[in-house]
Amino acid sequence: MLTGAFALVFFYAPLDVDQGFVQKIFYVHVPMALVALVGFIVGGAFAVMHLRTRESKWDMRSYVAIHLSVILAVGVLVTGSIWARASWGHWWVWDEPMLVSFLIVFLLYATYWPLRFALEDKEKQARYASVFAVVAGAFVPLNFAAVRMAEQYIHPQTGATIAGGLPPKMALTFVVALAGMSLLFVTLCKYELASKHATYRLRALRRRLAGDDDELTLTGRSAAPQL
Amino acid sequence: MRSTVAALLAKELTLEWRTREAVPAMVLFSIATYVVFHFGLDRDRVVGDLAAGVLWVTLLFAAILGINRMFVAEHEQGGFDGFLLAPVDRTAMLIAKATTLFCFLCVVELVAVPAFALLLLGPPLTQALPQLVLVLLLTNVGIAVVGTLVAGLAIQTRARDLIVSLLALPLLVPVVLAATRAATPLLQDGGAGALPGNWMAILAIYDLLFALIAYAVFDFLLED
């Protein structure tokens, strides 16, 4: 799907009149940003489920969603900077609400790992991380609203362009790219979950083979949730 | 509920009155920060948006000092266990702690804001004092609520001070943003401008929403 989207990006979508070829980064940058933000909020929703049910699988899902969203957020900041350099002439523009609010959200979520690492007890770690995810998930839209009001707009508005400012060929490409990025996110989530399950099963089996009952055979430090 | 909050609040304030641990440190810190700003910016007087920025950044950092100290006594002396054993609503703890932090901030500002006017502020403070107090009160509510939440989140961790600063700064960016924008016209040279209503609205909505979030999740921080 993503490959198809890239093919459309390069061969189908027309070049932008003002920005030329650089505008193509739009099809990577914007879907990535949207998926990352939705991922943060989904992580918060999973955390709510964890706090309600106390099942560690929800904590795991919340962890994975936030983990991948932070990785996507790095991509968003990098591609956004490249785009800004090309179209506005600066790597970073402060009077730009999108950039600033995205950076704030990114900084906030970067604290997720220090927080998890700083708690020894697994159950407590999961609970506190969930509380953090809920608060931060609610903070994401709030922060965007506040920063958006603070600055005047020069960012190409995604909402407005979807609503009709975009020529049909570009709109189609954008929708395909968005769908591709969402599918990539979901696939990666599933993949990471499967990998974590497999690692855990392997560790449990190995422990049983070795015949020791203590939990101290973990190699390396990890703050990821255990099942 | 009300008597629980009152009891907890009385305990907090007595504790602070006897130890004088947080508030004097916060006051000294803010005055020291003004001096640092004076040399860092190389200005004798600040006006308008610069003045608002200096004032609120200083207050924010002073508040983080206070937030760092919030649950330390409970954590070290086992006050949490005592509180959890008592048959009272846990939200009382949130309300009492947030009110305590609110009071601390108000006391700090009673000294820090006049000191700011004396040391750095260009136009006289009296021209817009009532509006400025309003902005300060709304800011204090926001900092108190978010600060209590962050302090509760960080108290059990090993790197407490680190986590508090890392969490509180991004979460309080909208508060500082709205407060400085609201206060900028108040601190202009040549008479105070009108108080921008939309920024006050944002501050109030932010305070309200975070109060609700804190109310929803705070119980989970106290289970042990």
C-alpha cells in the first residue's frame, strides 16, 4: 500500500505550482504527523483500558502505540524541517503553531521512557505509565488548540486542503498515502506486539528448561511491559 | 470530604510554617533569577512582552522547585500509608495538595512580583495591578493542578527531580504562553492596554480541563 502510494506520489500527482518537486514531501510528512498524533491518543485510550481492567495486555498495547508514535514523530520533525527549509528558507520557524506544538508534544512523550525506567516495581510501572499516557493523550489536542490560537497561520493547512483546496489528483494521492501510513503503523504495532510475546514466551520456556525459578535471568535492562 | 480537605490543608500549612522549607527557597530563587535575567539580557528595565516572559518563566521555575518538594514528606515518613488507611476519599489529598501549592505560589508572588517591579519592570506596577492579579491567580490554579499531578506521578520514581522537570515543563507551556500573552498589554510603557479576553478564556479552560483530568486519574497514583 505504501509502495503504491509512493508510486502515485512520484508519477501521478502533479507538481505544485509554487513549490515544485519539494511539495512531494507533503505526502510523507502530513500522513506521518496525523498518524503519530492519533497514535498518541490511541495510546491514551489503551491506558484508560489498562487502568479500568488492570490487564497487562492493555499496558503493552499502550506502550507499543506510544513507542511507534514517538518514532514517527522523529520522522515528522525531520521531514518537516526539510520541507520548511525548502519552502520557507529556514530549518525551524518559531511563529509556526504546528511545528511548535508538535515539538512540545514530542518533548512530553520523550519523558515516557525515563518515567518507566525510574520505577522498579512492574505493576507500579505499568500503572504510572498509564496515568502518564492518559494525561499526555488529553494534552495533545489541548496543546494544539492553545498554540494554534497563539500564532497566525502560514502553515499549509491540512484540514482546509482536504476540505477542497486540493486538486483531485493530489487529494487522491494524499488519501492513499494516509491510508498507507496508517496501515504501516498498525502493521508495525502488531509486529512489535508479536515480537514481545515471542520474546517473553522464549524466555519463559528457557527458564523452565534451565530449571530455575528465580526471575533474575533477565539480560539487559528494559522498561517495556512484561506479560 | 470538606473536613478531610481542611484537616490535610491545615497539616500542610502548619508543616510549612514550622519547617519553612519550600516558600523561602522559592522566593530567593525567583529574586536570584531576576538578577540572572538582568545580566543575561543586559537590560536595566524590561517592558511589554519581554517583561511578561521574564516574570512568568521565573515564576514557573520557582514553582517547579515547590513541586519537587510536594510529596517528599509523605513519601519519606510514610504519610501515604496513614492517609490510605484512613476512611476518606482520596480526592481530598488532590484538593488539599493543589490548594497548598496554590497558597505557596500566592505567597511567593506577594514578594516576587513587587521585587520584579522594583528590579526590572519599566512601567509602574500600579497601573494594571488588578488585571495582573487576575492573570496570576488563573496561572496559579493551572500550575497547582498540573504540579500536583506531576508530583504524584514522579514521587515513587528514583529520579524524582528529573522526571518532575521533564514532565512539568511541556505540560505547562500552554499556561505560560497564555499568561504571557494576556499580561503583555498590561506591562506596556505609557499606560496599560486592555486585558485580552481570549487568553484569559484559554487559561480558564486549561485550568478546568486539567482539574478534571487530575480528578479522574489521581486515585490511581495513591494505590499501594
